[in-house]
Amino acid sequence: MPQLLCELAAVSGVLRTIAIGIAAFVTFALPLPGLAQQTARLPKVGILSLGTRSAAACDSGTLGYNAGCFVDGLRAAGYLEGKNITLEYRFADGDYGRLPALAADLVASKPDVIFTFTTPGAEAAAKATTTIPIVVSPASEATMTKLARNLSRPTGNVTGMTTFTTGDGEKCLQLLKELGVRIARVAVLFDPNNPGVRDYPGPLEAAASRIGITLIGVEVRGVSDLPKALATVTASKVDAIFMPNDARLVGSVEILKQVNELALAKGLPFAAGSTRMARDGALIGFGADIPAESRRGAHYVQRILGGAKPADLPIERPTIFRLLVNLKTAKVLGLTIPQSVLLRADELIE
């Protein structure tokens, strides 16, 4: 009996050793839950920006701030870069011509979805891929209609938000006409390299004619064009200046500075399709709330990362518009803004 007990004890020891060995094998062979989570691929969002990396913050108000507003929207939705999402940026530094190559390079990085804004950005991204979902927030309605073919149910890989460029311009012309001074000829400054406004002032002609305004188109491709453009404005003997919400023009501090200086020197009311320009000195700024639209782009991306297709996400038109009136500029111009305009303003800059 003692010998049998010894043999049983020996067998038990062997079995215990085998069990420990198996447990150790399982422990090292199978990844720990935390390790598996760390090594899993994070969803990747590509961001194609017309602006610069240094000016990408939403509150910068400069070219490309849309990207910062979009990232703010992602944070609000619970996405944190490096923790549960990867962000892959490409910046064009204000050069439309770089967008196609940057879009192709971004596609090569294999993002799950691409975010961009402006008409040139939307067109470059759409040419670079027909399979990766693209969220544009915002671009002109004409461009979004062309790329999606159906705003309520996009048929391609593009969805997002539109701007209301022509409508904003018509509203600005109406506001100029309400100032109580003679406004018969208006210079329209636009960048012909931007496909969203290259046909200007044509889209505004009908509205201008209805309210008795003649439009004078003046091309501005950049700062180097300004001397000639401003000379044309002066020679045309206009009564006011209008600038649509062109991303590159609005994003240039130098362009806005020189246009404002000319407007004040010549006593010309300056209206713009961007509220940001009113804060920088324009008399009137009217337009869609672009930061809100850019943040809205994060909602589209969240839906796509959750499995939705662009066809499931109707393209939205802007619903929030803001009117800013710069009373400091009005004082310099010697203008008294009518009460009817003041009462409609969302913000008065004093």
C-alpha cells in the first residue's frame, strides 16, 4: 500500500506539471485582450485641405480652417486621433494645382473615407477615386450635383454639404441696395481658377438686373493680381464691391487688407459672401455658417465608418445663415445703416 500511494503521488505530480505546461502554452499562444486591442488597425480618415497645416485650427479663420472645424466635430463625436482613429493629412498650401496629386497620394494611403472641402477639393478627390467614400463639407451645389448626380440619394461615392454661393451673392446685392445710397454699379472680385465661381458674375446677372444693378467682373487669382484688379475697380467707377465666398481669396489676409483699404479710400461699401470678411473690415458679410457645415462633415464620416454608404446619406443644403454688419466701417464711410438691416443682423461689429 505505501508503494502504491507513492506511485499515485508521482503520477499526480506529472499530471500537474503537464497542466501547468498547457496553461503556459495557451497564455503565450493567445494574445491578451489589451494587446489585441492595441494591435488592431484603427479606422483611417484622409483629410485633403486647400490650406496649410499651421492654419488648420477652426478658430483661425484663415484658408483651410474647415479642416480644423471637421476635426473638432470628430472629437465631439468621440473620435480621438491615435486612440480610436487615424488622421492622414494632405495640405495644398493654397495652390489649387497641387490638389490632384495630393488627392492621388492620399488615396494611395488607403483611407477608409476621405474628407475635403471647396469645389476644387471635391473635384480632385472625386477624380482620384471612385470607390473610397468621400465626404465634402462644403462645396458648391452645382459641383455636388455633378459629382453625386442625385442630392437626395447620391449615386457615386461622394456625399456631404453644399454651399449657397449664388444665393449668398444675391442677398449681398440686395443688402447693398438697401443702404439708402446710390448703388448702380458693383465690382465682383472672383478667382477664375476656382471652378465654383469661374463663371461669375454670370450667375448673379438676373438678380442684379431685377434690382437695377450692373455687375463688373474683376479677376483676382492671387495677391500678384491685386494691383491690376484694384486699378480696374477704380477705373470702372463702381459704387460698391462684392466678393463671393472664394476659399483662397477669403483665406488671404493680404487680399482682404488691400481690398478693404481701397474700399475705405474710395468710399465704397464692401459686401462679402462670408461673415469672416465682415470681421476683417467689410461692411456686410452674409453667408452660410461654414464652421457648422464643416463640423457636420464629422457626422457623415461617423455614419460611413459605421457601415453606411454614400447613397444612404443625402447631400444637405445649409440651413444656418448669418448676417454681420461692421458698424465701425459704416462710420468711416459716413453711412447710417437702415434699421431694417440692423434688425436682421446676427451680429453688429462695433
